[in-house]
Amino acid sequence: MKILVTGTAGFIGYHLVGRLFKEDVEIVGLDIINDYYDLNLKYDRLLNHGIKKDDIKYNQFLQSEKYSNYRFIKLDLTDREGMANLFANEQFDYVVNLAAQAGVRHSLTHPHDYVDFNITGFLNILEGCRHNEVKHLVYASSSSVYGGNKRSPFSVEHNVDHPLSIYAASKKANELMAHSYSSLYNIPTTGLRFFSVYGTWGRPDMAMFIFTKKILANESIEIYNEGKMIRDFTYIDDITEGIFKVMNRIPKAVENWTDEDGIAKSFAPYSLYNIGNNDPVELMYFIEEIERKLGKVAKKIYLPMQPGDVPASNADVQNLIEDVGYKPETTIEYGINQFINWYLEYYGEN
């Protein structure tokens, strides 16, 4: 079995490749390695999987020095010819698309990045699957698609037609594009709406990373919505295990489908799942746990809600449990402990 994983220099992609090493599969990792955040962190992730920075060349395969079943290629999703050739030459069985321009706040100032990478790039993924008989495309969506939705917990059956950022809109567009390809070309696709992912080797633009770094440096942390935020924080290992289990469950078309069968399934081989802990916590408790682990109290600045943010998130994972037999269960206390242990070791701060 040959699997393409995009975004393998990124947070989730790095961990998914690590999970797949446990299986008898051939893995191809892909990333453009852009400078959205610290490049050293991205290259160190790759190095952990046997890919050396100085050996990386654009559109050339690099064999891992640690794992015989892993190769990496630096390639831009928007490179139509390069992506088409990759799919044609490699003939992947499964594709997991985790490459994207991330970040809600970044999308407020750099909207074109989200159309280029998240929409045009995703179209090239879909075209590759269409022309090369890929058995299953699994792709990252986001809890951000729920936008202005007021119902909680967020269900894949809820309306998501009111996004609050271009990032959220691009992820909703991915779901629509995937459905059209599933319908037109019978390509099995599954979208995964991730909820507030955190953990070791995480992104520097995410809350846990920012809070930890600033508390250690005795700098003030900014807390939006006056601290009245609730998040369904989901540990990275739960995310990657969920991806793996979903990948092996290829969706089937629902015969005689009607609206009553729900949004998350279709007359096409298409499905949607939330992957969240289904145990939301208040942001202030999240911060207190970081303080306890670090043994330091944060200097806090309380600010109003930022554009693009939602006050609360909570994942309804019932269809994930019923269809896939899986539910994330890592506690926030365990996850924070793991992240901070990694952070202190990686950055050498104390």
C-alpha cells in the first residue's frame, strides 16, 4: 500500500508519518516548507524522520536515512504540472491531504494565500486522485467552518454557511469541492474537521505555544474575549489515530439518499467527521494548567474578541464513534504535561 501524506514538515503531517511507520506501508511525504512560521522547527521535524535539510531539492525525491519505507519530496501544491506528474508516476493507493495555509488571524491580512494553497492546491490534489484511481482521499477540514453557528456541541449535521474568516471559507470550499469530485468521478473522499489541535512539535502560532513561551520569558499573554473562551482542545495523538482509522474506512454512497440521511453522508462516496475531544474546557483553566506545570503565574492582558474567532467550540463526535468506532480521550492535563516537557527539552528553557 502506497500513501501520500502532504504537509509532512507541518505539525499534524509530521505526527501522522510517525504513526504510519508502525504499519507495513510505503509513505511519500510532501511539503513546500514555506516560512509561515519558524523554518528550523519544520526542518527539525523532517530530520527526525531522516530527511536532512541540505539534501532537499525542489521536485526531487529524497530517501529517508532512518526509514526504508519513507521518501520525501519538496513540491508546491499549486504546481499543476509537478503534482500531475507525481500522481501519475507514483500511483498512490491513499492520499491524506494535511498541507494548507493555516491560521485564522493570518487570513485576515493575507487572504490570497488561502485561495492559492487551500483551494487551488486542493484542486490539484483532487485532479490527481481523479486521473489515477486513488482508493480514498482523506483531507483536513477545520472546526472553523462552524463559524456563526450557535448550536452546541457542533455537529456535522449543522449548517456551516456562515464562516467568520477566509480560512474557514477555504475549508468549507474544500468540503464542497470534494463532494463534487465524489459525485462526478466516484472518488471516495472523507473530510475531517479538527478541533483545536495541540501537542508536542506544535505550531508556534497556536495558543499553547504562545502562552508557554511568553510565561517563561516573563512576558504578558493576551487573552481575548476577556477570557470567556471555551475550546475543545484535542491532543495530537488522538488526531493522528483518528486519521489512520478513518483512512481505512472507505466511504460508500448511500443508496436512495435523501436529505433525511444527513449532510455528513451522500448519494456519492463522501463522508464528514469531527475529530475533537468532546470535553471542552475554559481557556482560563487551560492557562492555569500551563502555569501549574511551569511553576509560574502568567501576566495577563484581557482583550475583546478578535475578528474571525468564535467564543466556544465543542465537537459532537457521535458519527465518528458509530462509523469508525473511535473517540479521542486524552485529557487536557496529560496533553499539557507532554507538550511542556517537549518544549523545555527542545528549547532548553527552564
